[in-house]
Amino acid sequence: MAAIRFNGVSKVYADGTCAVEALDLEIGEGEFMVFVGPSGCGKTTALRMVAGLEQISGGEILIGERAVNDVSPKDRDIAMVFQNYALYPHMTVAQNLAFGLKLRSLGRAEIDRRVRDAAAALDLQDHLERKPKALSGGQRQRVALGRAIVREPAAFLMDEPLSNLDAALRVQTRAEILGLQKRLGTTTIYVTHDQVEAMTMGDRIAVMRRGVLQQLGTPEELYTRPANTFVATFIGSPAMNVLPAAALGIGPDSLLAGFRPEHVALGPAADGHFSFEATVEVVEYLGDERIAHLRLGERPLVAKLAVEQQLERGSTATFSVAPRSTIFFDARTGAASGAPV
């Protein structure tokens, strides 16, 4: 395994589009780093530059202590896992796993050892003689992971590897990927647009928007101390409520107030809390909780309530929030203006 470092890395295409702008980021040995953001934010471009599949316009990428700007993809000691699996349909699972090793002219005994070890780690022992068309989507994804594992690389690069799986299988497979990465200890960059995936998998998360790194931190840091309104509303489900502080009567027009849905309480304000009246538009019953979609004047907001707290659609109710659960942002720039109060 090896550390990976971006030193002022940029990618500008021929038409002038800047996909990644001056990215400074270090990924530690054995770390599971997630790049997350909406489509077009630059996360996949950043990954492809590490792989050598995109040429760097500026800056430097290091894998270990070696600058790899001018190193060919095959010589970078990395292994990629793609969202479309990229398996050879005419080959068996065993042949798919062994193919890259044969190109590297490894001995038969070593190839067999690596294939057996990867198959055991991924519970593929009973499928080695099957071809991809005979496998489920989850099994095909495990073969794609196995093909990366047998390389025993310095780093894994994973580009939306779960996007073709259904919801239940995504949950299962992300747990398998995370458990496998922890056992192997291989440095990993994982790209996703799914913030829930990012929050549940990453040691740290790099949130990107329009080619610019917005915030780097642990899932807890991003959730409790977002750097700006973009991170605040992108991380977390349901998203953080962000409203003008003046509309809540707790600050000037120059500030926005942000608070998580789970911090909204039904009922009048307790000591030190602030309160507001809102109209109930929709209530979603989720078994163990209710999600209330509210409207304060023309502004939507969301409350996460206990299941026993029932609200009627179209009614008006009083809600309250503790100041310590509120984060203020500059209304002009969107930047957090200080720690939660």
C-alpha cells in the first residue's frame, strides 16, 4: 500500500472547461478515501488522473514517493474497479481473475495462489468455472473486485462500483467492500455521487463541487461542522434546513441559519430554544419515525419526529430548535460563519 498525494492538481480540457481546479489532498497509507459530489463535480476526473487515464494539466500526483505524471497507467501499481464490471464474457471467473496476472508473466503457481486467495475472500470458490452471464449482479461485482485484489496493488481506485446494483444489494456489497479493504489494508479512493454511501464507507470524505474541493474531513466532521451551505445540504438525509436567520427571528439578514431535521422538536420552545410556526404539507411514515415536510411562509423545511408524534396535513404547528444545534452561514458567500452556537 502507498500514500497518494495531489499537489495543486488541475485538469482543463481543450474547450477551456476546468474539471478539477488546484486540488491539494493527501490520502494516507491504508486509508479509505471517498470522493463525493454531484455529476460534473470533478470526482471521476480526479480518480482517472491518478490512474493515468486523464492527462494532468497542472500540478503533480505522487503514489508513494514517486511522481507519476509521466508514468504509464500499467506502471503505476494501481488497480481499478469500474461501475460496468468490465469482465470478459467468454472467460470463466477463474480466467477473468487470472488474465491480468498472465499478462504480467507471473508463474502458474503464483497465479493459482492469488486466484484462490481472492476467490476465498470474496466467496467465489463455487463459481470459478462459471462465465459472467451465469452470475448475479452482485457476484459479477465481486469478480471485478477480485480482479483488482489479485494484482496486490499499492492502491485501489473504485469508480461508482455499486451504481448498477439494486438498493438492497448495494447495502450488502458496500459492507463487503469495506470489510475487505480493512482486511487487506490497501489504500483506496472510492468515487460516488451517493452521500449515504460516502458517509457509511469513508475514513474521510472529499466533497467536491464544480471541480473545487469544498471540504475534507471525517463523516462526523462533515455532518456536524459543514464548511459551507453546499456541504451542509449535500451531506445528510434528509438534508439540513438552511433558512434566513431573520425569518426565524434569531439573526440579521446577512446570516443563514442551518439545523438538521432531527433537531427540530414539535411543541413550544423550552428555555433558551427558539420557536416558529409552520404549515404541515406532507408526513412520511417510516415505521420508526415520521418525516414532516413543512413550510415556513414560502420556505420549505423538514422535521424528523418520533413515530408517536402525529401531524395532520394542512395543519399549523409550533416547532422549536436548540441554539446549540444551529450553525450560521454567511448569506452572501455560503461559508460557515463560526462554530455552532
